[in-house]
Amino acid sequence: MSGSRPISIFTPGKIKVSETFIQSHVDRLPNVVRVSSWPLVPRNILDLSSRLAYKFLKVGDAKWMQSRIRSELKEAGCEVVLAEYGHVGAEIAEACWQLKIPLVVHFHGFDAHQNSHVAEYLERYQSMFQKASAIIVVSNTMKKALEKIGADPDVLHTIHYGVNCEHFSHNKNPDSNLSFLTVGRFTEKKAPHLTIKAFSKIADDFPEIQLRMIGNGPLLDNCVDLAKSLALEARIEFLGEKNHEEVAQAMATARCFVQHSIRAPSGDCEGLPLAILEASASGLPVISTIHAGIPEVIEHEVSGFLSNEGDVESMAKHMAIVASDDATVSRLGCSGRKIIEEKFSLHRYISELSSLLQRVSVG
């Protein structure tokens, strides 16, 4: 984009395979001049050459840390900064303010919801809310959460994630696909054990259906043990972590997508699960929950089925419908693909984000 502002992006460490939304910012936003890693813990936000020097400094030396951040901003020659995650924005807000560089902070999920994390950063968040030029949220639920802790509604902007539909094949032959698919880390907020329990309730009635689970995480071993205890180890396939292309292929050969997202005991919630957008882009019905930003994408009985959090019986009933009714699978999948194309495309998402970055100002 000719004449666009130079953008500097700050990320919390190396971009993870699952953080395709951040990678899309790096790859598609116009005039990104630098990508810098600034992890959560101060002693880790230094590059390797500075770690030794830091050992001789007091932990939490705020003045020294701010000097490092200002130097990074000056070297980048940027005119606007995009901070990925709220805590990264909190770390760099003061430096951006001092240099009169507009700061846009993009919240993604746990950074707005996890109780311990928000409590740890609350004062810095509230200071950041006063200094940032804009705060991006990915759902209206997240918007309300940040308003509750002091964010000015006028500074908050809801921009839903988007996906590149060209990367996902529209599944037009659901009757030939006999697998339910889930993609995501095995964490409390994704409640993979509840997906397994729902599947167990229909397994006897539909012996040809398999549950394929992509991802790793702290609850993986527990879920493997659960599958064994339910005598479903031959019916549930744990595939581990897969790259973006492998996920797209798995979606192209699945019958539906399932994910039982919940609010974890820690308070952690989804932002807007990208895998759900990708599943709809693949023409898959989505079986999920009324949680965070999910109902803003999936319309109940239009592009999928939604249950209340923790309602395993309801999810099982929805699984049974999808397992037995090819016409419903086709109707929901086609509707979901159309909704993604019209409202949640990657082009729309990047355009909205880019427009905001180009127009924000300090103060």
C-alpha cells in the first residue's frame, strides 16, 4: 500500500504454530518494518546478547527496561505500533507514549479473561488504556470484559478474525466422510474431555464414526486415559500438533467440527477460536457451545449447533443429528461457508485492521 505508515509489531516471543492470526498480521499488513519479541516475564524480553548484562541488574529495573524498549522503537523507524496481546501492550505503552508513537493493542483471549493474569496486570492495563490509541478485541464478550476493568468504550474496537477461504476446500460430500474433527490445544477452556464424553454417548449407535483430535497440551494424557476408560481407544485418534496445511486437509476429509469451549475455573475464555472459522470455511457444520465469540460466528441451526457450556447431553444430541442426516450436514456446511465468505474473510479482517492502524493518533 503506497504511502502507508511504517508498522512495528511486538509479539510475546516466537510466533506459535497455532497463532496464525499473528502470522497473518506479519505477512499481510502493509509496510511492516520490524517484528520484535517481547515476552511476558521481563528477564525474558531481552535478546540473547543482553541476557548476561541483565543478570547484573535488579529484576524489574523499570527505567532500564523502558530504555531498551525506546531504543527498539527508534531503531525500527515506525510510525505506529501493534502490540499482540494485552500484556505486551502494557509493557511498551509508556515508551510509545513518551515517543509520541500511536499504540494499538490487540487482545486475543486469556489476556482479557484469565483471572490471575488480569489481576497481575490490572494497574498496568488501566495505565495502558489511558495511553493506547486503540484497543482491539475479537468479540463483544471480550469488549465487555475490558470495559469492566476500566477501558473506555470509545477506544475499544471489535474486529473479528478472518480466514482465507481459498486455503480451505468446501466439503460437498459429507456422506462419504465419517470423522468428527477437533483442533486445538488440550486446555481447560477447550474442555476436550467433554467432547470425548459427548462422543461416548453416541458411539454405540454410530460405530462407523471416528473422533479425530488434533493438538497437544496439558490435558492430552488425561484425555487419552479417558478414551481408554470408555473403551474408545480404537475410535478416538489423537493426532498431535499439525501445521496449517495438515489442518486444512483434515478439515477437507471430516464430516463436522466439534469443540466444547467453556469458561475455565481460572476464568480463562476463548477470544474467537480461529479453528471454528476455518471449519466453517471448509463447509463443515460446527458443533460447539454458547461461549465468548463463538455465537457471533456460528448461528444455531443455521451453520451449526450450539449448546450451553457443560451440557454434554445436548452436544451428544447434536452429534447424533450430524452423524445421521446428510441433508442437514450439507445445509449447515454450505450456510457456514457463505457466512465466512461474506462476513469473516481474511481480506475483510486485514483491511479493517490496516485502516485502524493508518488512522490512529496519539492523545
